Amino acid sequence: MSVTTGHDGEAHTPLKGALIGCGFFSLNHLHAWQDIEGAQIVALCDANRARLDEVGDTFGIERRYTDAAAMLREARLDFVDIATTVPSHRALVELAAAAGVATICQKPFASTLEDAHAMIAACREAGVPLMVHENFRWQSAIQAVGRALREGVIGKPFWGRVSFRSAYDVFSGQPYLAEGERFIVEDLGIHILDIARFLFGDVARVSAATARVNPAIRGEDVATILLVHESGMSSVVDCSYATHLPRELFPQALIEVDGAEGTLRLFADYQLQIHTHSGTEVRNVAPRALAWTSEQWVAIQRSVFSIQSHWVDCLRRGAEPATSGRDNLRTLELVEATYLSAREGRSVVPGELQGAAS
Ligand code: NAD
Ligand code: 89V
């Protein structure tokens, strides 16, 4: 049995995990798990037998199940990593909680706040750690912006913008995204809203407008959201999959922050400019490639490695993950507030939502 040394300097045997949902994005989870010494995926589950075998063969994982309940009963697991789409999340998280297994759940955590509350309660009552796989804030560039703001380099921020504008064909890899009544806010905006929360803090008021430009899809593909944060600063989160630029930047989020002592800009290609009274500095905050990453997806793929490493570290230390169920509920509230604001043409206080966290 292999033994690894953790951050605490102690020798540990790798945590044993299982992954449920061997679809499009799961390959990134599995590649990252292979690179994380403190954990090992020992079992796989997918309701689709052919997909299960294809992924099991690729990653050399022999224990395979088409039924998550059977896997949770039979395999001796330290954690489960749920990488299915949102309709299955509540049932799977509740199954894992009932089995007493620490749980990671992909975003979007839930399609209703009620489901999110139920999942958080199930894990809390079972004494089981719960992390939402909200990886965008773990991108190297977003972490670098967060560090600069925390260090107070530009003084107290009073205005910000997190912008994601693209015409990338996301539907070829994830065809279900064209079919849902909701699209960009629930799928992509959720990441960008989480970045805004991570950088600027929790939100007191939300005003939003949404639109559908692409006639071939069902949901909205453009959203412009004004956030008033509890700190008093305001920010704009804007997302589009209908924006044809001279150069496609998918999946980069661009950031602007104005502070009392200077400005910060995250430009294309992960160039972070910090301007203060003492001058202007540009830092390269690009993600570093791994053996399995691709040029276009490297920022996201590295963030998968980072969030999963964070999970292992939190499990070892008994610490709450940064994007715990409790934390992610706040991001989910912003998604719901955005849809409500756009529908009713008014600003929304996230706390007024039915099922919002008290
Ligand atoms: P997908 O449809 O390609 O794969 C989902 C897999 O789960 C399928 O193989 C399906 O058979 C299986 N499945 C569904 N319900 C199941 C159940 N109850 N038991 C066992 N297997 C089940 O989906 P995807 O594109 O890989 O997306 C999965 C999740 O990852 C989504 O929630 C999506 O939003 C998220 N995602 C996140 C990122 C990111 O950067 N964080 C990127 C892409 C996708
Ligand atoms: O996060 C997601 O689910 C993806 C992508 C990063 C492409 O938007 O849809």
C-alpha cells in the first residue's frame, strides 16, 4: 500500500474515493485525481454501462457500478465525487450522506434552493463533509486577483466587473445545455457570480437583465447583472455566449476593479495589471500546464486539480472547504435572484428568496 506525506508532514495512506458520472467533464476530475498523491479513485459509477466501461478502461479502474446505492453499500470509501448533471444531485448527495461518505458535488449544486437546503441538512445531520465542485475561483488568475485585493494593493475597492463574453460552441461538448429552460446564468453565470462573491464579498441586492440571441437554444444566452455588495461596493457580472469577437477568448473571465488607491485589470491571456500612485506593473498569472491539459482548457483543468487538492487537504485537517454546501448556497441565491430580477424587472434582495439562507 502506498503512503504519502501530507501538508502536516504526517504519513498518510491515500484517501479512497469513487466517482459517479463518467461524462464529458468527469475526465478532468479523473486526470486530476491521478495527479493528487493523497487520494485514489477506486471505483466508478455511471448509469450508462458503455460509458462506464470506456472510462473505466481508459483510467484502469476495475470496480464499476451502474447503481450508486450498490457502490456506496459495497465499496469502502472515504469520499465520493459526484460529477453528474443537476437533476441527479439531490438523490445522490442524500444517498452518500446516508452511507456516511464525505461528498463532493459538481455545480450547479441544485436546481432549487429547497434541494440545496435539503442536501446541506442531510450532510450536516450525517456528520459528513460536503463540498460543491465550484472550481472557477480556483483558477490561477482569479486566485492572483484575490490575493492582490486582500493585500490591499489598490486600497478599498469601490467598483468591479467580472466579464465572460464568447461565441464558443459549448453545446457540442454539453448538448443538454441547449435544451434547458435556463442556460447561461445557471451554467456559466454561476461561476462568474461565485468569482464576484469570492473577490468582493456577499451581496445585498441584485438587478439583472437577460436575453436569448441564439434561436437554436431554449434558454437565455446573455445576462447583465448589477450586484450591490454588503461592503457597499458595486460590481457588474456580464456573461454572453452570443458575442463574436475578433479573437475568441473562451474560457477566460476578464476582471476590472477600481480601488481608492489604484486599479486592477485582468486582461486577456492572464495578464494582471496593477496601477497605483507608484506606477504600473503587469504580472503574468497564466496557469501552468499539466501532462493532460489542453491549451484552451488549461485554466479550468488546473482549477480542477486545485479544488480537488483543497478537498483532500480539508478532509485531512477536518476543515470546511472554501466552497462548502453552506458557502455555495449564497452563490445559488444569486442565480435565483438574477432570474427573479430579470423576470419581474426589479431589484431583488437575495434574503427575500423562498428558501434563502437565514
Ligand atoms: P454528461 O451528461 O456528459 O455526463 C453525466 C454522466 O452522468 C452521464 O454519463 C450519465 O449517464 C451519468 N449519470 C447521470 N445520472 C446518474 C446517476 N443517477 N447515477 C449514475 N450515473 C449517472 O455531463 P457533463 O457535461 O460531464 O456535466 C456534469 C456536471 O459537470 C454538470 O453539472 C455540469 O454543469 C458540470 N460541469 C462543470 C464544469 C466546470 O468547469 N466546473 C465544466 C463542465 C461541466
Ligand atoms: O462549467 C460548465 O459547466 C461548462 C463551461 C465551463 C464550458 O461553461 O459549461
